[in-house]
Amino acid sequence: MADEDERLAAWAVLAGDVDAVWAAARPGPSLDAVAARLASAPRAFLDDRVVLAALAGDVLGGRPLTALAFADDARVRLGASLALWLVASEDLVEPFTPAIRTGTTALAVDALALRVASVADPLDWLADDERRDEAARTFLLWCGFLPAGEDAATARALLVARDSLARHRELAEAYAEHRHRAEIARRLADARAKEAAARYSTE
């Protein structure tokens, strides 16, 4: 949990004003195209032995990547590698329309590696439609794009609905509430038992 907190703290510093990011986002590629490309990541980008610094250097051309500070974490490595695949695929497959390389791709790589991968296993991005949708939407946003055909309000609502971090927090809050209620019930039961015992002993 401490590692996740550290990664999320690093991401929070990078992310800055999220409202401003949404306000500046412009129409981008089709969500389906990005999700399909993500699902087609080649084995080389999924290899546990990938050296993230080298891959990032090849794909991003030396642009700084905060995720490199956490490259010893397997989920960070895989999350970053999958994001780097989306960037590299414009040369290896074909460009998106519009091309994502015109956006803030390093920030988008960090978003997937530090924010999304901290709460949703990147392998799930390949196997689960909703997690892949979340990853694709997050990537587009932090590249500076909205999915094609969506306005900012719609895109934001759809991403919020799929946000693993929000779900994780809600589950934690729900669990805390359940624990609180159980503790109150236990204390009430103890108080009733003591009261009954006191009544019994005086009779």
C-alpha cells in the first residue's frame, strides 16, 4: 500500500489542475481505435525483462518520464510499456487520427504507469473491456485529447464511471463504514449483556 501511495503521490504532483486538463483537451482519435491498439500490444512490450529506461528513450526521445523512478515495480513497468506501445505504434502500425504524438505523450505514459497501474493491473487492460476502456480514456486525456465524438462533459463522466481509483476508494470507505457499524453493534450488545447481568444479579 505504501508503494501505491508513493506512486499516486508522485502522480498527483504531475497531474496538477485536472480541470484545466479537461478544459484544454481537444478532439482526438477514436476510443475504439486506441483500445484496439492497446489490446494488440506485441510480446516485446509485455516482456518482464524490458528495460523501461531504454524503451522510453527509444520511444519518447529523451523526454522525462517520472515512472522511471518506480521502474523496479512490475506493474509500473508494464503500464508504462503498454502506454509506450501506443506511442510507438504510430510508427510501427499507422498514426492515429489525429496523431497522438502531437500531444503530451510522456505525461500520458506517466498517467497509465503511476495512476492507473497503481489500482488496476495492466494485464487487465488487455483482458477486460472496461479496464481497457479506462486505460485508453486516461491515455487520451493526458495526451490532451477527448475521444472522437465526445465532448468534455461526456468524456469526463464516462472516465469517472470507469475510474478504478475512485472505485477502490469507495470500496475502502464502504468497508470502513461496515466496520464502524459492526463496532457499534458489538458495543451495544456488550452494554445490553452487562445491563442484563446487572439486573440478574440484583434479583
